[in-house]
Amino acid sequence: MRQIINHFTDDDLYKFTMCCAVIDNYPRAMVKYEFTDRDNTCYPTGFATLVTEQVKMLENLVITDEEIQFMKRACRYIPHWFYDFLKGYRYDSRMVSVAQDDKGHLSVHFEGPWSHTILLEVKVLAIISELYYITTGEADKIDLELQYRQSYDKAQRLLEAGCSFSDMGTRRRASFAAQDTCIRAMKDCQDRCTSTEDGACRRRFVGTSNVYLAMKYDLTPIGTMAHELICAIGGMYGPQMANHLAMEAWRATYRGALGTFLYDTYGWNIFSLNFSEDYANMFKGLRVDSGNNLDQLRKITEKYTSLGIDPRSKQIVFSNALDTDRAIAIQHAAVGFCQPSFGIGTHFTNDFPGMKPLNIVIKLVAAKITESWNFYNDTCKLSEDEGKHSGNPEVVKRFMAALHI
């Protein structure tokens, strides 16, 4: 089987920014991750073996000087000591275990130092997604000419609607080639729009979360953080102050260039209590990743207003299972209340006739502050979408009780 991941930075930016913050703030932390297939897919016989082989191939990846120089230019907020860490970083397949049951259901587990396991998640998900289509024969349905046309049309509609948007589709893409084609088409559309006199088409294709493809197409790498950071802190210290401690850690590492905070790990109510005026001023904005988009918009704008901050000066990034139509509808509703932006994933990179995208995630489920502890603390994620909490049900119940949910 050919190697699926061939570039060290074929990964989402937030994995690198979080890795840097982890080393800076929790250098001895140990963690566990678990894979979940929300559709309970039965994978082909031998699939676990092929995933294991692909993870072993990751050990060949080394960050190049070209990749480092690009990140230094495009991500000036990342301290330069972090690139010395990346130069010496090597993937270790011993931290990953993959298995299948007799019905074909897949299980994947990571365990090891947080600073090392954190760079596995997106790559392993991308491996599983692309490998599934190869082994089932569905890869033959990936029509790259169609992908280019569809992607160009989606970008054109979004641009004409005034939407600022970015690609966030690495983890569940149909293939690397599909994501590459999508980004090329959207950049072409952007370039052609900005070369016209049509004022509706301003430079609004913001970039991509994929660092390698951002480098290839001279785009901005997009992303700040994921739920993982708050989940781990919640496990180690409790969910009540997890957002506060995460914002403190982010401030300590990035010193002003704080970007966008992902607030919904334990729900709006506890985040709102932790979101004081100093943090509201320091972060560029907030990201909506669950719940009703318009309800979340209302809560956010009311919070900013209560702190004496004009919400129109703040960015709200919407990323909850979006497609082109949903993004345009939110744009029309939100444009007078904030600076809306959209992070769109599977709809961009895995949208082919006759192909169903996998509904897969890898979540951090346990953490401990130091390797010297002989036990882990379980953790979970509480979604703003009812019934979509992730983690051990007993842990979810305990965290909800702690937060009086």
C-alpha cells in the first residue's frame, strides 16, 4: 500500500499551535485518546493491519527546511524554539494501537506524552478516511475534475455572498488529492474574483487549516485550538475552571496573538462565567462549533455587550457542520452583529456522488499532569448539541453534575 501521508505539515495548524502551548505549559503531561465512529461502520477485513502499517510509515516523516521557513513567515506568533522541537520530532507507532472486532468495527487508541501524541490525531483520521475508500473500491468515485468545478462554484457563491471562509477539511477528506484540488479551485476563484471590478468579490477565501497546502498555494494557515486542550485541563483540574486555565496557558505562550477561542467544550454557561473582560479584549473572537448557530450568535453578542465591547469589532467563526447554503444564511443573519467567518470541512473535501463521508473523530479521554502519577483522570466533552456529548457516560454524568447542567 502506498504511503498516504507524505509531508510532515500535511496537518491542521491547530495541532502545531496546541503542541507548542502544551510543551510550554504542561511539558510532562500524559494523555490517552480514543477513536469513535459515530456511524458504527464495519471496515473491510484486515483494515486495522493497513492502518497500523500507515502509522508505521509516519515514522519516515521529517519536517523540511522549506516547511519551517514557511511557518516562520506565516505563523509569526509561534516562538522559534518550537521549530527546534519539530526538527527533532519523530512519530512513534508504539504509541498507537489499532484493532478490529469480528464484525469489522475499528478501535484506535493513543497513549503517551501529550507533546508527542498530539500530532497524531489529524493524520490518523486522514489515513483512516482515505484508506477506507481505497479498500472498499469507492476511491474510483473520486472525480477530481468534478471536485474542481464543484469547489470553484462553492467558492464563487460564498464570495458573492460576502462570506469570509476557510477550508478545514483535512481529517475527513476523501483523499489528499481531493483536498489539494479543492484548495486550488478556491484560490483560482478568489484570484479571478479580485481581478474584476465586482466589489462583492473581495479577498475572502481566507486560507486553509492544512499547513502543507497553505504553503503550496501561498495561503494563510488557519486555526487556533481544539476542544482537546480544554478537555485535558478539565480532566486534570476539573471542568469548572478549565476554560480559564486554558486561556491563561494560551496567553502565557502567545502573549497577545491569541486568535479565536473555542468555547463550547463544557457549554456556554460555564464559559461565560470564565470569560472576563480582559480575555474578551485579548482574543480576536470566538468559534461556534455546536448548538443552534443563531442562538449562539445571540449569546455571544449579548456577552460582549455586557462587557462594554462592541460585538461588531469581534470575529465569530462558525464551523458546525456547515455547507455553502448554511454559511450564506448565517452570513445574512450575522453580518450586522459581528464579523462572521466560516470554517468548512467535509462539505469541501469529501462531497462526491455516491460517496458517504465517514463520521469519525479521535478524542482525548484521559490525562495526568505528570508521568510520575500512577493514575489518569478521565475527561469528556459536553456539546451544545443535545445528545452529542462524547466520552464515558459516567464521566459525562459526573462533569454535568459538577457544572450543574
